[in-house]
Amino acid sequence: MLPDSTGGSGLEARFFDPLQDDLPLEAWQDLSDVAVDPNPFFGPAFLRSHLRHMGPGRVKLLAVRDSLTGRWLMSAPIQIRPAGVLVPVPTVFTTEYGPVGSPLLHPDAGTSHARRFFEAAAGKTGMLALPHLPLASGAARMLMDLDGADVRVAESYHRACHDGGPDGQAQFDEAFKGKRRKEMKRLLRRLEDEGPVTLETIGGDALQSRFEQFLELEASGWKGRENTALASQSQTAAFARETVAGAARTGRVRIDELRVGETLIASLVLLVDGGHVFAWKIAFDEAFSRYSPGAQLVLYTFQENLAMPEFTLADSLAIPGHSMIEPLWRGRLEIGTLFLADGHMAAFKTRVCAADLALEQSLRRLARDVRRRVRS
């Protein structure tokens, strides 16, 4: 671990190996438990499981903490990677399995902690990238307000979510009315012709066995055919099983299911953290697609979320424009990549990073178009 100077402020920034044995896990978990922006993907259980089974190496865990008490006040995993294709930059580590880039931020943290976090993460480069960052989050607002830093948001988009409380109920009522309500109820009645229909939330001791059924269901569909299901690769299967088992021990995961008789036809794995729910993985039986099992389950999940004590937000983690979930979860989270730089040529640095990211996104879109043409 590499200490940063305290500068007489009582703060220090340290880099840890996230997998080392003497890591102060309790301090890390304490911060994760109270973070202003709940993010299970940066907590010890998820991140350590991911790095153990999936890599990649050279990910360091940055913690800004009180040098006297050891209390962590801001933290995130950091990796050097290209901003897009060419320009290497220190980056808050996110992946497709955890597309939320909000650093863990203590409610007592202020601008001095955000400044120390940025300076330590950026190092000699004077630059930092935060991908998949919810732009309305507390950490994002604090970092964007840093004095003297050039700030640039790139490749922003909106993804589906829903709120809690009266706002969430209003969103549900708006989504589930009129023709959609009649059609969904009609499809559910038709589904009952196949056998008794059960919508259920699974927790506790049954979670692990039900997660194994989820893995089988996901692998039986298009993700299995494209070799992208969790069970398609030994390392992703091991990572997923360990992640769910760890979250189950602390009551931070649930599985919502739709069954016909004993047949599982839709399953949704949700991570729960600090009043937020993250729709991590969903699968459904394509043989029952005419009954819209995914949409039926997502509507059920919406209602279950609203009934949770202290629930405030559900993040779909879905790609923008997702045809199934966007009409049903009517809230929207603005997500983007935040580039920060200070010092000499700061504005030039952020412009170059944003252009590099735009190039990567253009190449990705081109590759998708080519794949679609080849398949058609």
C-alpha cells in the first residue's frame, strides 16, 4: 500500500491490494454500509469476488481516511486503462457486471476528501476518468465542483429506474394502466391455462439453490447460445456463485421468480444496498415468450420494491433504449463518463480523453452494425 502525505490535515490517501490478507475489511465495509451513493459493486464482497475469479490485475483500491482513527471517508478501485482506444488514464474500475461508477462517499465527507481522492487517483497524470457514473449522485456533484479542475462529461445516456414512495407509486400507476394493464392481465390468464402461476420473492436459505436454477435458465436461452451466460465460463460461474452466496449471508440479495407449476419461466437476481435495488441479472424461458414473462416479472418486482422499508431507488442497470424495461420503469438515471484534470493543459487533457472515448464508441457501434448485417 502506498500512503499519500497527510499534509497536516488529518487525512491520508492509501492504495491497497484489494485481495491482500491484511486489508482493513471492516473499515471498508463500514464505509460501504453508509455510503451516500449505495454501490454494492465497490463493496468488499462483490469487488474481491470479481477480482479473484475474473481479474484483471493491477486494480488498486484507493481509500481516503482519517489518519488518526482509520475511518474511511471515500474509496473506489482504480486501474490505468485507455479512456477509449489510445489514451491511458487512471480510471475508476467498472465492468459490465457492475456498471455503477460512484465512489463510496461517507456522509461526513466534504470537498477536502474529494480533492484528496482526485489527487491521489490521478497521480502524476493529473487526470481521472469515472465511467458509468450516475451524474446526479453525491460523489459526482462533489467531484464536479472541485476548484481548479477542468470537468468534462462524455457519452452520457439515460437508463431506466424507478423511485420509491409516492413518486414510485405514481410511476407504477402510469406504466400499468389502460391497454397495457388489460393486455398483461390477459396474458397472465392465458398463462394460467398452462398451470398454476406463482410470482414469488426468494431469500434466506433457499437463495443458493434458486440461483442455480437461474443459472440453468439463463444458459438455456440466447445468452447460452452466444456463450455469454454466467454459466458459460467457469470463471464467471464461480464469480457469480461466490457473489450471490456472500450477499445472501448479509441479506443483500433476493431473487424474484415467475413459475408455472414447478417450471421456472422467469427469474431476476437483485442486489440490495442502502435502500437501493439493482436489477443485476434476468433470464426467461423463450418457450413462454408469447406471455411476456420478463415484463410480468419486472412489474411484480416494481411492486415488491415499493413495499420494501426505506426503499428509495431501483436501478435497472439496463442499456439505454431497452425495449422491455423502459416502458415499465419510467424513471431515468443520467449516466456518463466524467473526466477530471488539473494542472498544465487540463482542458486539453479532458478534450483528448473525451475524443478518444467517442472514437471507441463509434468503433463499437460499427462492429455491432457489421455483426447484424452478417447475421441477417
